[in-house]
Amino acid sequence: MNKSDKAINLYTDGACRGNPGPGGWGVVLSYDGVEKSLYGGEPETTNNRMELMAAIQGLMALKQRCEVTLTTDSKYVMDGITRWIIAWKKNSWKTAAKKPVKNVDLWKQLDQLVSEHNVQWKWVKGHSGHRENDLADALANRGIDERSNIKG
């Protein structure tokens, strides 16, 4: 860790009602004992897109290079960014089955953001009583509720 890098904890979650359907993402950002909540939503999306969006929005909120511990309940996001992405990039964003990678726009965005920080990934079982994951889940659902109330 670079001495100037702040140590930040991000807890992320995505949610969707129907898949596809209205979706939301939530982030709990924790630094030096202070927590900040972020959330948002989309009227028509998928759960995987919202899981990715939570990680993206959490990293986008950081104003400088940080030492980040990002905790997610999404194996899709964690395995995708730490394992699968290596082959996807090597194979021009194609899967092992030679099909285009789903959500490639978000994967590319997440990949860029991860390169700007030192990110350690942690997985936690969802809905298991993990305080910050439960908060991120509640924020993701708030994102759905507030987004679905917006007309237009």
C-alpha cells in the first residue's frame, strides 16, 4: 500500500424485481469510521447489470487512488473481474464458447476503474446477516422503489 493511498471499504449489492425488470444498486462506503450510502436504479435491467453497477458506482465515488476492499455477494462480479476477464480480453471480449461477453460495456468500465485503485475483492453470502451487505441490499431496493416512482 502506498502511504498516500486511503484505505476504503466498499460493500456493494444489486437487486432486480423480475430479471429483466426494474433494478437497483446500493453501495456502503466506509472510511475511517465514517459511512456514506449511494444508490440508484434503472426501470428495465438485469440483476447482473445492477451488481456490476454497484461496484462501478462505488469505485467512481472515490476522488483519488485508494486501497480498496470491495465486498460483494455476487460471484458473477467477483469471478468475472478477478478470473474470467483475463481470457475475455485475450479473446476480444468473447467467451470460451466464442459468444460475445454479456454486459461488456459495464465490464470494460469496471476494468478501467479497478486499474485506478488497488482493489482486493471479498465475497460474502447474501442475506446472511452481514451488516453492510444487508445495508447495500436495502439501498439497492430503495433504488428500485425510487426509480420506479419516476415517470418518463
